[in-house]
Amino acid sequence: MRVLKYTFVASLILLVAACSSRNPDPLIKEEVQASAQEDYELLKESTANAPMEIDLYQALAIAIKNNRELRIQVMDSALAKVRLMSLSLTCFPNYRLMLDIKF
């Protein structure tokens, strides 16, 4: 019991010592502005040859691709389907061999 107590106290002291020795560097306004300018130039370069006009089908494809809620809903329904199949197979283990189930 004493060994556990000493180990706990020693690890607690090490944790406090490790966390207290960190000194964050302050942000300098000029460095932040230079970094933002570099990011802006990189963004301008990467979008220079992007198409400016898109048709309806491209817009719908982009919207579906970037729609997080739709992707989550599709993943949840697929997960629910797999869970339902798994549950039905565990309820009827004798019939599992006769079924040809594809996930």
C-alpha cells in the first residue's frame, strides 16, 4: 500500500513539474500578419485556375459532397442496418448458415 502511495505522489509531482515548465512564446503582430499574407497568396495561387462558373449538376455534386449532415445520416443508417442484421443473426443462430447475407 505504501509503494502505491509513493508511486502516486511521485507521478503527481512529475506531472506538476512537467506542466509548470512550459513557457509559451508570445504572438508577434508582424509574424502573424506575414503568415496570414503567405496563406492568402497560397490560397490565391491555388484558386487561380478554378472555374468561375459551374452548372447545376456541379453545384449539386459539390453540395452533396460537402454536406456533413447528409453524410452522417447515411453512415448512421448503414450502421443501424448492420446492427439490425447482427442482432437478427444472434437471435436465430441456427438459421445463420442457411442465409446468404451480404453487407
